[in-house]
Amino acid sequence: MRKTLLRQQKEREKLQQSYARAQRGKKLGIYLHIPFCRSKCAYCDFYSLANREDQMDRYLAALLAHLRETAPQAKGYLVDTVYLGGGTPSIFGAQRLKALLGEVKRLYRLERGCEITMEANPESVTRELLRTVRRAGVNRLSLGVQSADDRELKAIGRPHSFAQAVQAVEIARKAGIHNLSLDLIFGLPDQDMASWQRSVEALIALNPEHLSCYGLQLEEGTPLYQRREQLTLADDDLQADMYLWMVQRLEQAGYCQYEISNFAKPGRESRHNLRYWKLEEYIGFGPGAHSDFGGRRYSFVRSLEDYLRGVEEGGPIVDEDEEIPAEERRSEYLMLGLRTVSGVDGDWYSRTYHMNFRPLEALLRGYAQRGLAEEREGRWHLTPQGFLISNLLIGEILEAQEHNTLDSLLGRECPPAP
């Protein structure tokens, strides 16, 4: 009996070693969700909780346990990005963040120069906090500024002023953060073109390496959505003008657009966010966190208490779990690739998914004639004008792919692209 158990153990070890060799050199991203906030912003529909500081120590213990439990599955992978998102990670406390990153480094193989990003709100940034997390490995900071107008900030429930944002940038630089990203929102209540332009100029003056600029979305269930009838919001034409002006102005200021809402100085693109658009693997930890790992996509329960109890007692914490079929990967390649300026490669698509790209290229050529798409060195991407209606254009591309798939199954020849 003892010999049988030893033999089985050796066989398991051989299988684990074989799997690790197969994965060696593959890159992996880690996302750590910190769901705590001082207050909930009026537009936010991410899973986050206000006034739950009493659960932070318990949550840290659960995250550490979950990291330890998952580490064997990532053996052989090289972690090249770590992202602390939220919520507001900067209110989690310097020592908790230090302990969390220390455990990540101990359990996972981090690439030299691994990009480690932490999100923060300006009012929660202190010199002591940033110095501590900088020593713990954080080398990229993402600050949620959102506007340079205090009235606009108040209208969406932001807990800081623009002066605090400026001060947070100064503190970050003094703490040795040389890769700084600032968030900005256009289409805010009572915002006009002039105030939007002032916000963009104010953020350019802060000289960040990266800017994320999003159009306001009224998400059902948020306070802003409930008050939508009382708000004065920019119409579609004004939002389009704001977006196109911003793209042109940021290009003049040296920021290259690399995704619909993201702009960076050369070489300062967010490597972690790019992995989502490139369909690269990542593991998420925490309530509501998502993963794309080992050919499966899964997410965890959007409940702090259920997540804590599940980790502590060994109960279920997975909310959704699915194996990703090839046809879904094809769609994701198109949908996510066309969000980026690098776009999609027709030859690669055909080789990888064994599908004819010509019907899709015919659509893209039609978009190009309308100034909505461009082809460069064999890759197709949308223009800023195309990004404005990307949901419509990508929907048409995916519909054409469905017809293409059906034609292939029925053995019909697709017509050549014009």
C-alpha cells in the first residue's frame, strides 16, 4: 500500500513538472481587487464598498490564503504585470499593501522589470504610503483625477479637489514614481467644451506618462443614473467633438493613442491593460475579480462576505466558469483588437482560426472609404472617427464573421473582397 502511494505521488510530481516545463516562459498577469472605498462615487458600478475598514485585516488574510492556494497552478509562468485595482487600493494601508506584494513576490516568479500598478484617489495619497509601496515594488501609479473643475468633481461625488490631485502628483514624483497615469472623464454633468478643454490642458501640464480618458456612462443602479432626468449632459454630438478634440490635442502634446480611451508617451503604454486586449492570460483575486487562465474564463462572487467565508472555510467562491471555445476566441480577437490602434492582422487571423478574412476585409475597406478605418502594413485598425462608433462597426464585423462561419460549415465559397 505504501509503495502504491509513493508511486502515485511520484507520478503526480512528474505530471506537475511536465506541465511546468510546458508553461515555462509563458507570461501571466495578476489582478488584485481591493474593494474598499471611503465613499462611493455617483457614477461607479464596480464592486466596491464604503465604510468597511473593519474588514480590511480579515480581507488581507483571505487574499494571502487565496494567493497561496493558486500559486501551484501558475508554476512555470513568468509574471510580468501586477495590478492593484478597486475600489481604492490606496486606503488599504501601507503595511497591508506591503504584505500583499511581498507574498506575491514570494509565491510567484516575477519578471525583472515587472510592471506593478496601484490605483489611488488623490485625497488618500501620502508620502509615507507611496514610499512604502514603492519600496515594496509599485512602479506605476494610476490616479483618478477625473476633472480639473471642482464643481464637476462634486457633481459626480468625487471625494477630492483638483488642488489635492496636483498635490498627489507632486508627492508621487518625490516618492520616486516615474510612471504616472491620470484618469479623466468627459461628458460630465454641466460640462461644456471649454471646461473640458481646460481639464485636458491642466492634466497635460502635470506631465504624466499616461492618460486614460473615458466618456461618462450612466450605469443602471448608480446614483447618477437615478438622477439622470435632472442632469444636464452633453449630447452625442458634443461628446464626439470633445473626444476628437482630445485625441488631436494629446497627439500634439506627445501622447500616442494606443486604445480607444488610452494615450501614452512612447513606451509608457499600460502593459497590464494591453494583455486584456491581446487575449493574454491573467488571474484575478478578490470579490468580482475575473480571470482568463488555462483556457478558462471565470469570476468570483461579487460579495465580500461570501468571498471571505468561502476562502476561510474552503467553500465555493466561483461565480461563473466557462471553457473558451475557438469561435469565441475568434470574436474576442476582433472585438478587442479593433479597440486598439495596433488593430487586427488578417493573415494571422486566417492562420490561427482557419477562417477566411476576405469578407471582413471587404467591410473594413468600406469603412476606410468613409474615414473610419485604416490599413497599415497588413493590419487593420479603426480611426478616431471609427472609435466613436466602434460598437456599431465591431458588431457588423462580428455579424459578418458569423455568416463567414456558416458559409464555411456549408462548404460555400466566400466572394473575394473588392
